[in-house]
Amino acid sequence: MQSCECPRASPQHITTRESLFIGGALAFAWVERNLMVEQSRQYLALAAMYQAAGRRLLGHLLGADEALKTGDEARAADRVAAARELIFQVGLQTLDENAAWLILHRARPTEPVLAG
């Protein structure tokens, strides 16, 4: 039986291969981290918008209630209309954010596609 010697990888070849692998993993992690930071900023901005809208909505509804107690139906109707418009505008912002989220996650799947 003949002996077959397999070529051995040089230490430099192994080091280069490992360095490329580590560099690729770090690059991927950097991209993921930066996207998460951006999403975090967007979510904080949305949270602030929802809190502000909630305060304004409460003000409109309390104003409408007070107007009804004093018999000023026209003012109450104006406050209710303002509350409806506020809800509509917040809904539009929410739909915009949802669309942006969908575009981001369709362009960059969360699970890697493995060959094989």
C-alpha cells in the first residue's frame, strides 16, 4: 500500500483564512449594530410622538367634556373634530413607520440563507 501525503496548509495560510473569517464576522456585526442603533432612535422618536399625541388627545377630550358641561356644543364639536384629526395623523405616521420597517426587513432578511 502506498503512502499518500496530503499537502499541509502553511501557518500563514491558516492565519490569513482565520483573519478573513473574523474580519467578515466583525463587519457583519458592525452593520447589524448600526442598524439596531438606528431602529432604536426611530422607536424612541415614535414613543415620544405617541406620548405627545396622547397628551394632546386627552386635552381635546377633556376640553370637549368641559364644553358639553357648559352647554357649548359648537366648541365640543370642534374639540372632537380636533381629536379625530389627531388620531388620523398619528395613524398616518404609524403606517409610514410600518412601511419603512417592512422595506428594511425585506431588503435584509433576519435569517441568513445557507447554501446546500
